Amino acid sequence: MAKKYKFCIYIGRFQPFHLGHLETVKLALEKAEQLIIILGSHMVAPNIKNPWSSQEREQQIRSALADHIEQIHFLPIRDRLYSDNLWLTEVQQKVLSITEGSKSVAVIGHRKDSSSYYLDMFPQWDYIETGNYYGFNSTEIRKEYFEDQESTEYTSKVLPTISKALLDFRAKERYRELCDEYVFIQEYQKAWSKAPYPPIFVTTDAVVVQSGHVLVVRRKASPGCGLIALPGGFLDQNETLIDGMLRELKEETRLKVPLPVLRGSIVDSHVFDNPGRSLRGRTITHAYFIQLKAGELPSVKGNDDAEKAWWMSLGDLYAHEDKIYEDHFQIIQHFVSKV
Ligand code: NAD
């Protein structure tokens, strides 16, 4: 029987791909000749919300859908936390490269909560609402998986091939690191749960650039232990944003440039406030762009919360996007794309 659509698009993080996702894929393949699976949050550094890379997720899903694989396309797409339009542009461009302008396209999904708002952003395509299958969700599966290293409850919610991949992942160092991060986040949130209102944290970050290099640190502790980050941190009670930013910059990198020169080299600033930008809780950061004059790169040395500080060439930074903490890559992009 002829199918209603030529293409069906299924957007998700699939962290991990569970039986509810599988039911959606089955329905999509009943309705359309080909299925385009968009693997969202491409190149995000591993964390307890996004433990598996796009490559790992694609492998897991391929193993689960082996019988239909010739009908399925995978499109990894980066998040653009500060521009849905940029995100939509990439979705549209990559989808077009497969559909070649066909009008016979539908998006399939389930409006589960406010995080599903993106499903309303495709007026050019039909929409198929699936409803909720089994009440499963990936957040619960990850919770069991990281909370109890022995638990096997997740195995009843995913296909055996994915269950095996998750079991194999438990043998990796990354699994242990993520378990530590899970405990850290739980304890952090528990400590703040006694506050009369959910807290909103204020941080600052310094984007110091000189001659095509940006000053970065390697994080010494959870969350994001070992990841590359901007020097920055929480604002103290009695300091201004700029003072806080300069204090953290000096503490973490020992940058050998006098404070008045740093102050005089601030050329831009911006607030980064995506509600999901930090797993610790709602955190608004004020980032300052410090452009230093061309010349020999000033000496730096990791200190305090930073295991290491160094000047990273922008080319190298772009090549290590999936090792960069939270939205710091997008923060750097914001400033360096302007000058
Ligand atoms: P997900 O894996 O949680 O869910 C994927 C889809 O499956 C959703 O439609 C969800 O409702 C559905 N689903 C989940 N459990 C189900 C069940 N039991 N039964 C039926 N359906 C079920 O993925 P997600 O987090 O919704 O993925 C969205 C992606 O799009 C993310 O990567 C996000 O970052 C990205 N995005 C990016 C931007 C931006 O960067 N500006 C904007 C919007 C979305």
C-alpha cells in the first residue's frame, strides 16, 4: 500500500533510545517511505544528560533498527542555545539535502512537556503526534543507570542490543566519571533544596583573546571534571561583575597582564541565560570579551579550580568542541564571530 508521506522526520536526543522511541519509529515507517532521525545535541561534551556522542547514539539506534536501516537517514545537529533560528536553519538545510525539496514530509513526535516546543516550529511540514508510549522517558532511565551502578531495571525499557551497549559502557572510565558527576549534582541540588525559593546563581566568565588564541582552563572538579572551560566562577557577595570576572581570571590562570590593562581591554560583554545551560541549576553568566593586543602570548599557569591554563588556538578549539564545558563554546563563538 502506498504510504502517505515520502519522508518522516524524528527529532530527539535518544539518551538512550528506548521502547517508546521505537514505537514512534515503527509508526513513522508505516506512514512514510523514509525516516530521517535528527540526533540533537551533537558535539555536546559528555554529561549526565547527554552521556553518549552522536556516533555512539547512531550505532545504538542502528543496532536496534537493523531490519529497516536502508530506509533510515541520520542527521546529527548541534544545539544553538541562543538562536532557534540558527538551529532551524541547520535542520532545514540538512533535511533538504535528503528530501531534495519534496513536499511530502511530516514531523513525528510527542509533545511531552514545555521542552517539546520545537515541534511547533515546522509549519511547512505536517505533524504526527504519537502520544506517550508506556510512560517511558530517557531521564528516568539515566537516573536508574547512574544512581545505582548495579541496577538492571533499564533493560526492560530498551531493546536487548541497546541494553548490551549500556552494559558495555559501564566498563568505561567515562561511566565512572559520569556516576561521580551524578552524585555531585544530586548533592548540590539537595543542599539548595532547603532554600525558600529555587536559587538562581550568578557567574562571570572571561573570554580573553589574543592573536587567534583564547585563554582556557581544564576543570579540576565536578561537574565537567577534565573538560575545557573559560576561566570564571560564582560572583562573591560584595563585588561587581567586572571585579568578579577579573578575580576569577587571575585566580584560575595567573595571567601575567596588569589589571588596569585587562580592564581597559574589555571590548564587549553579554549575558548568557539559557535556562538549561547548567546541570547544577539555573545559572546566569555574564561573559566579558577581553581583546589583547597582538604579540607574544602572556604567560599563564593553572591554579585554584583549574588544573591547567593555556592559550588554545581558535582552530584547535573548534576541533575540540565536544570537550568544552556547558555552553562555553557557544559563548566564545558569540564574541569571536564579531571581530
Ligand atoms: P528526547 O530523546 O527526549 O525525545 C525525542 C522525542 O521522543 C520527543 O518528541 C519526545 O516527546 C518523544 N518521546 C520521548 N519519550 C516518549 C514516549 N515514551 N512515548 C512517545 N514519545 C516519546 O529528545 P529531546 O530532548 O526532545 O530532543 C530535542 C533535540 O532538539 C535536543 O537535542 C535539543 O537540544 C534540540 N533543540 C535545539 C534547539 C536549539 O539549539 N535552539 C531548539 C530546540 C530543540
